[in-house]
Amino acid sequence: MYCADVEKVITMKENKLWFIVYMGLCLFTLCVSSDQCGAPQESESTCGCASTSRKSSGNAFQSDELGDGIEDISKEAPNFKYSQDANAVKDSLQTHQMVEIPGGKFIMGTNNPVFHADGEHPARWVEIRAFFMDIYEVTNAEFERFVKANSYKTEAEKFGDSFVLDGELSEAVKATVENAVAAAPWWVPVKGADWKHPEGPNSDIADRMDHPVVHVSWNDAAKFCKWMGKRLPTEAEWERACRAGKQERLFSWGNKFTPNNVYRANIWQGSFPEQDTGEDGWAGRCPVTAFPPNGYGLHNILGNVWEWTADWWEVSHSPSLQTNPQGPRSGDDKVKKGGSYMCTKEYCYR
């Protein structure tokens, strides 16, 4: 998952502190669309990942109010996140380092959607104020701090299972699997899969503390943000940060996926879902520092893992100029952006 840090909103009339964190999933993988800085494909195939949603259980997205007793650490030490200690590179290399995302107008969305149900059209002008965002995704090491400080249990831990790509499972775990997602049989519910055990109970993250945390629900992400004295970004803020000042481009850096034959993001190579050859240097997820940053200094904002945003998801958008849009007041799901290492030109690459 990604984390964007304290947002100093900078306008001509105000200089308030805002808090922003952006976080991602690999668990509920969707598919990159061109307006999400992803490359288009001709077909409208889906990856079937929406079938893994737990929203029908009545447990997900019950409320945006976080009355959970989790303390905001920024209230205890408001200057800590700006201190030398907070910005020192430690074991996971994931810190509170931030970069300013400049305010202004940009084109959000696309007039050439590949998959209409994504609701990424029409292209529209959006104006947002400046804010600050962390330059790295939230690591397992960082999330562990939150868990230990609050004796926190993620929703996957409470449910007792989570969805995992079957190709990542050991033969012993596969033998325990009884069901799969009909629309995407490579997604299987695995008992004991959670952020500490990404591939099931016989796996761990001991050698992946600098990898992004996964199996994190929107509620988990929002509570982590609150504890850090932050918040999830809006969809418009995320897209502003992703596009890095470029207009109507497929990726943060332009239209060519590997400029100068250099990989800039972690996606699937090989035959999906059978084998990820790791031609980009990584088969599966990678450390948060693994790829070069985009033009705004953000690492892995494309690929690796999906990110949650604050907005409720909708498919209808006004073509008129919007200023600091917040999304609809309610809905059935939250917007996820950025794609993951499972996205591939062969399948589900929109």
C-alpha cells in the first residue's frame, strides 16, 4: 500500500496543514486504464477482481467516521514528522519524506476510455490546491508500527481469510482451498492470509519489510492514515500526483512504457496468470524503492500495488471545471488507482 504524508495545502489566502496518505492493495487488483496513467487495450475484458469484494457482507465501508480509539500521533508530537529522526532512512528505507505536489489545473480522465464501466470519462479540467505526499508506498515495516502501537487487527484477520493469486500459493495451501472466483479462477480465498501472511499461514514477511503492505481494506488504510496524522488523497489529488505535470499521456513519464529501454514500473511479464518472468527485475511485488520516481518524485505510483483513495466510486462525471472535487457523498465502493504488478499487456491492461 502507498502512503502520502502531511499535506501542506498552499494557496494565496491560506497556509493550513492538511494530512494526506495514499495507500494501495494488491489483494483486490483491478486493471489500469489509460486515464489512470495506464496503457489502453482494445478489448473490454475484466480481471474479475471485483468479485472478491466483501461489500455484500455489510462489513466494508460502513462509515467514514473512524471512532476507533486510535490516537493520532501528530497530536502527541506535531513536529516529529519534520524532524531529522523522522526523515532518517532506517531499515525499510520508507520514511516520512514528502514532496510537494503543485496546485493548478490539469486534465483528469479520458475521452477514449478502453473500459467504459471504469467511469474514467469524459476528460475534464480539474483545479486543485497544492499538497504534500510521501514519496514511498507504505511498507510492511511502517504498517507493523501502527499494528503494534494500537494492537490493531486488520479486516482480513477478522474475516479469517483473504484472496490470493493461486500461482503464489504453496502446494500445501492449495490443498486447503475449496473455492475460487468464478469470473477469475486464479483468485482464491485462503484461510489465514493477511498482511503478515500474504500467501497464507505458511508465509511471512520477514524478508519483505521494505515491500508495500497488502491485504489492507479501505477501513484499515483510513485508520492507519488517522494514526499517522494523515488522510487518504482524493481521486483528483492522486491523479494529479500520478500525472506529474504531463497532460493526456499513458504513463507518468510519457507514452512509452520503457523509455531508453528502462523499466519505470513493476507489472507482469510473461503469460498471465501462469508465470511472471520478472523481466523488469521483479517477479511479484518489489521494494518501495525499486523503480525511479516520476516527475514529482513519487516512487511506484504505477504498478506494484493498487492504491486506495478517499472518494466513493462513480461512473458519471461532469465535463465542467471542478475545483478540489471530493467525489460523491456515498456509494458502494471506493476508488482504487495505479495498477499493480499483476497488470499485463496480455490481459486486463486498460
